[in-house]
Amino acid sequence: MTILDRPTLDFLLYDWLGGEALLTRPAFAEHNRESVASMLDTAARLAETHFLPCFKKSDREEPSQNEHGAHVIPEIRTAIAAYAQAGFAAAPFPAAIGGLGLPNLIHTAATAFFMGANVPVASYSMLTVGNAGLIAHFGTQAQIETFVTPALEGRWTGTMCLSEPQAGSSLADIVTKAIPEGEDGLGVRYRLFGNKMWISGGDHDAADNIVHLVLAKIPGPDGKLIAGSKGISIFIVPKLMPDGSRNDVTLAGLNHKMGFRGTTNCLLNFGERDGAIGWRVGEIGQGLPIMFQMMNEARIGVGLGATMMGYRGFQLALDYARTRPQGRRTGTRDVSSKQIPIIEHADVKRMLLACKSYTEGALALILYCAKLVDESKTADTAQARAEADAVLGLLTPVAKTWPSEYALAANDIAIQVHGGYGYTRDFDVEQLYRDNRLNPIHEGTTGIQGLDLLGRKILRDGGKILAQFATRVAATIKAAKDDFPAEANALQAAMDAIAATVHALASVNDEAEMLANATNFLSAFGHTVLGFIWLDLALCISQGDHGAHFAAGKHAACRYFYSFEMPKIAAWLAPVIACDNLTTRMQDEWF
Amino acid sequence: MKLLVPVKRVVDYNVKVRVKSDGMGVETAGVKMSMNPFDEIAIEEAVRLKEKGIASEIIAVSMGIAACQETIRTALAMGADRGILVETDVELQPLAVAKMLKALVDKEQPGMVIMGKQAIDDDMNATGQMLAALLGWPQGTFASKLDIADGTATVIREIDGGLETVALTLPAVVTADLRLNEPRYASLPNIMKARKKPIETIKPADLGVDPAPRLTTLKVVEPAKRKAGVKVANVAELVAKLRNEAKVI
């Protein structure tokens, strides 16, 4: 079984997103469709040989703690090294630091293979690329040479240390402090003291060193920490110092998780003795803005991981449904007749259509956003770059959340298609579900994403960015009027309902009540975005020659989405547009 | 020593092959294509010989439609130095391929041709042998180990009864079996470098060969579905069935 269907990927990259035109831009002219195809071949092969084979083992033999720290299965070291040695870690970076300047769209497509094979093992490399990206963007030349180069060579890995035991989603409340200690060749030097919780890849024995990026506060002249997020700065704190000696960073414990076990998840103590040495990146107080520059891409990465776990569950369910004979066609009375494969049953097809529309739709959404990243950096005009950047910001909470919720739903359905077998550990689908269940939680929960979408991205600027996105949707609706009139009308109705809801909320004075139903709004907006994506895909597939089954399959998935999913939008929006304040008025004691 | 390595573009080994609706071939439209896995092994072996200093140049050759250039590029990314594409829309069969390879050998004068023992699409297992015969060169087919010293290639061959070792006086044709090596993947920087390596495109006529098929395809069908087994009551019945029905003893 292939991890990711190449004709589908090529259709999305080239027919739908115009990848070939992207590759002619000066920034990417080193690449062409043929070289990209070879890179995707290498990604597929590495994913099959180094990531997929340890999928179950990385779950079964979860990380353990010994006197040296966290121990993981040896396959993870090999996988991290192979990923980097093939050039994938460095690929999105500029040539000046050993990269290939690969477009984000293509790197995302390549990453999809590793995610489809084994997200928990691949996530070490994903975290490392994100970490290196931050240092490469905001760090000094000396910091880049010391901390980025070994990471891109696969010798070191990286983390992001944000949460603390008492401060998870609420980063403003962190209390890790950084005491200045002069300056050396790597910048302004500090001693850090504090505890960091939920640190993925925070300790392990799969690389020679770990570079932590740590959020902490520098005390003011009065010795007190500045309240709120403005006091937060960001620091590079390596596990081992550049000379190989131990830094004051200790693994205090491992979290024992439901899934995603290939990735260690750690409680780290910084400064148990004389303080963990770290160097500041960027200016004082700029910790969160710097971190969030990476966070948007990290959130799209979460969406991609969720998508690919759902996609693999769908492929496994499809394979099972095609080969598992059970029962006879409804209405068949002859019990001696041969049993039919369960894919022949209407309800199984309903489940598989749901999986197809969720996971292929989510993949299209992620690639659409990945292309927006490239557009925001390389589009021809400043106006086009700004528009892409704005739309990307609007869609980021959707790219993080929609796959986390609906590719997870596909994993749930994949278990159902397998019946009792799906509930056993002999099959992969239960693990995929457990692994994927993390995604609505980390990198900003679904609730946080709802607040981000409705509060920051829509209401704060009076819906200006939403209007820019609506222009893109309107073009698709117009183009679909003749061939897909019902879908075009339904999408228009959804966009109108979104606009009416935003209008209604704008007149609510109490901010808490205005945002109380933000998650419902996110659900409705997410489905509207996917309605747009599916209609646009259906239009695009009608224009090319992709083989009858391929086109019919995409059209059926689009029809499924409009018939079974789009009607949910009105139900989600009903309490939002009514400004229903049940949740703000509900009292603890009444439960 | 120059090495010539033919590489064939075939349906990817991961793809479930389907017979075309007209029954005259297999479906290739919209299907992922890649290098024949045995040819990857041949390229890998050639690259290792170059890394050992035994080979000086590796020429990757493919034949067929323009898209075969992608297969050559993969070979270049793995370490081949240059490529030759013999471009034609004609359906190619082993004898025509062997004749064109012979013409290329005459022109390029390699010290050895290393190639896959067969292609996974038609499983013909013929081109290497035909080429050796046309050239009048010794052949070491189904190689699972290859050593070169003093103008001799020592080849361990995988045969039905086990392993056979042959010594070939160079120049020779060697065809690669599965266990010869584990091919490397093309790293991203090497894929970029391969873009700058030269590929020469020529036509069959340039080699003086008419590639028109000599064999006619009557029809292509799916293999018969495997029938369910039966339980036998005792050894006597088993022996009787093997003797009378299966006729294998």
C-alpha cells in the first residue's frame, strides 16, 4: 500500500495549485517538476524504509527513563539521521546555510510522506526544522553556525519549550526566569531557572544534542518578573554546551501518553543547580512574537500530521473493506450465495466517502495554505504578497483544527469499518486514532483556535481579511454556476450566513459573550472553507483528463461533502448568530 | 573503465497493475512510473565500482518516450555521470533493445554493461542475454556478488540449485539480481546536481536499428484467481492427488 497516492498529490500540486508556475519564480528557479518528482520519490522511499517499519514498535516500546535521561528505540536515531542526510531538514532553508531553497509547497508535500508513515517518529525532525528555522531567521551568525548547522545535518534535534505546569494555554503566566550574565561569542548570556511541561522531544538518546528554545522572563530592576506576555523573551538553551559539557537541564519526568508515544514528552527542569546557560534570540520582550512567527507554520504542520494519519486510516479501511467478505447484498434471500466484500454495502461506502472527503479535503487545504506561505514571500506584487499573508493568517486556525477534528473522525470511522478487528492492536487503525487524538489539543487547542479565528482574525479588523478571502470564494462560486449550480448556491448561502453572523456579533458589547460560541463559529467556518476547497477541486478536475475513475471519485467526494456535511453549518451557526449566552450565564453550581 | 547501465521506466512496484479495457496491455495513464528496481541495483553496483576507483565513468541509457528522461535523471542523481536517451514511440521489445544497446556499446566502448536481470513489467529476462550474444561477450546473469580484478569479473550467480561462481574475461555483460546490493536513495542535493548533468537524446535510426516489434501481442489478461484449497483426510489421499490431479510426482 502506498503512503500517499501520487496521482492525487500531483493533481493537487500541479493541476489545482499551479505548482509549475510557482517553480518558475526566480526564488525557486533551481527546481523543476522533474527534480521535484525525484525528491518526492526519495521522500516516499525513506518514509517506507525508515519510518513506517517502526510505526508499531515506537508505540509498543514507549520511551523509558534511566540514569542518562530518556531512552527511545534505536530506529528513531537512524530515521532522524536518514531524513537529514537525504537533505530534507535543510531543503526549505536558503542556500547560504546549506539549504536548497525548496518552496514550502513542495517541502510540505514531501513531509506528507513522513507524516503518513509515522508522525510520532517524524515529529523529532519536524520540531528540529521549526527550531532551526527560528534561529536561522532571528539568530546571529554565530548562533546559526553553532546551533542550526548540526541540526540540519541530523546530528542534533530541537524543541520548543513554552508550557509550564501552571501555564499551558495561558503563556502570559509563565514564571521561568532568565538572569543576565554578560556576553560571549554566542550573544547575551543568561542563567535560566524554571520548569517546562509537555516538551515534545525534550529528552531522548536519538541524537547527540538537543537545542531547546525556551520562553522565559528577565526580571526587572526590582527583581520582579513583568506580568503578562510582554515580559517574555526567548532563549537558546542546549542540553550539552558547544564544548560537550553538560548544561544544567534535567529530565524531571516523562509523560505517559494515550498515543503519539514515539515522541518523548517531558517535564524539564532548567537550573536545578547554578542555572541553565542560554543565549537570548532577538530583542528583550519579543519572545512571543518571535515564537508565533514559527507557530503559524507549526500549526499548519499539525494539520498536515493530522491529515496524514487520517489519510492512512482511510487507506487501511479501504483496503480492508475491499478484501473482507461479509454478508450479502440487501434483499438477497439466497443464503448459500457467495458473501460480498463489505465495500459493496451502502453504509460502508458512506463511511468511506466520509473518510475520502475529510482526508483528501484536508490534504488539499494544507497544500493550499502551504502555497499561501510561498505566495506571501514570492508573489509578484507587494499587494499580492500582503493578500496571501492575510488569507494565510485567517486560514491557519482552520488548517490546524479542521484536520485535527475531521481526519481524527476519519480514524474513528476507519476503526468502525474494521469492526471488531479495528478495536484490536493487531491492526494499525486503533493506534492511528490514539496518535491523532493529540492534535485537537497541542499547539493551541480547538477552543483557542476558535478564539483566534473569531476574535483576532475576524472581529478585530472588522472582517477585512474575511472579505479578502470571500473574494477568492466568490470567483469559485461564479465559475461553478453552470456545472455545479446546487453546490455553488450552497456555498454562497454558507458565506452569507458567516457574514451575517459576523455582523450580528459586531454589535455585541460584552467581549466574553461575543466570543462565547467561537468554537461553533470555527466549526461552521471550517466546513465552509472545505466546501470552497471541494467545489474548487471538482471544477478543476472537470477541466483536465485524469481518467474516469479518478475524476468520478473526486466528484463523489465533493457531492458527499455538500450533501452530508454542508447542512451542518446552519446548525452550528444558529446559537452563534442568535448571540446565545447560555454558556456565559451557566454557573458552576448548576452542573 | 567506462560502465554502461541501461535503465527502464516501468510502472512503480507499489502500483496495483490493471489490464487495459481493450485487453491489449496494462493501464499506464495516470499511473506512477519509476525505475525498474533491478536497474536501480545495477546503477548502485556501478556507483560502488566508481567509488572504489574501478570505474571511471557511468553512462545511464534509457529507451522509449521522452518521459524516460526522468528515469535517466534518477540514475544521474544516484551517481551516474551522463545519460543517453534513445527516443521512440514504438513499443520496444528485448531484441530491438539489445540491438540498440549493441550499437551504443560499439560507440561508447564500455568495459562492462551492468543491467537489471529483468524488468518488473514484462518479466522477460532476455535483454542482457541477447546483448551478450550480439556482442560476443561473456555474460554473468543473476549476479548476487561482483568482484573485478585483473581484467576479470568474478560473478556469484543465483541459480536454482544454489550459487554458482563464474569468472568472466572483460568486457562482459552482468545482470543484477535482488541481493547484489541495496540501492541508495537519491539525496536532494544530488537530485539538484543531476539537473546539470548532460543527457544526449538520439533516435533508433541514429543507431541504425529498426525497433519495430517482432512479436505480436494477442491479448493481455489478469492471472487466474487462486482457487480455494481442499483438506485431505490422510497422507494416502494427498499422495494420490499429487500423483493423479497435480501430476507432480
